[in-house]
Amino acid sequence: MEASTIQGLLVAALPTTEIDVQGEGGKYLVTATGSIFEGLNAVKRQQTIYKVLNEHISSGAIHAVTMRLSAPGEA
């Protein structure tokens, strides 16, 4: 699966979130900043992303995802 395809899935599901996806060969880095993450702990933030990608993780198209998720204004 291409990083651009993953980015498209995430942008469609989280349209108000700034998202960048890098990687290949089933291993990806998702960097996202959006108000959807405000007030959520790290696990809840990751669950937001996994909810969108779970089908592709289960199928083996995505092997590993590293995430850097933040709300606006966070370092």
C-alpha cells in the first residue's frame, strides 16, 4: 500500500486534521495535528487512527504504524 493511499484514507476520515504519511513496504509514520486530538491521551489518539486503518492492518497491507499525534499548539 502506498503512503499516499493511507494519507488519503486518513484525510477523508479526519478532514480537519493536518496529516502526513511517510514510509513504504508496510511500515509507515503518520504525523497528524488536529483539534480532534484535544483532551485525548496518547492511547485514545492512536485509536482514532487505528479505527481508520484497522481493515488494512488486518489484511496485512499495513504491517507497522508509528504515530506522532498532537492537538494544535502542542509541541
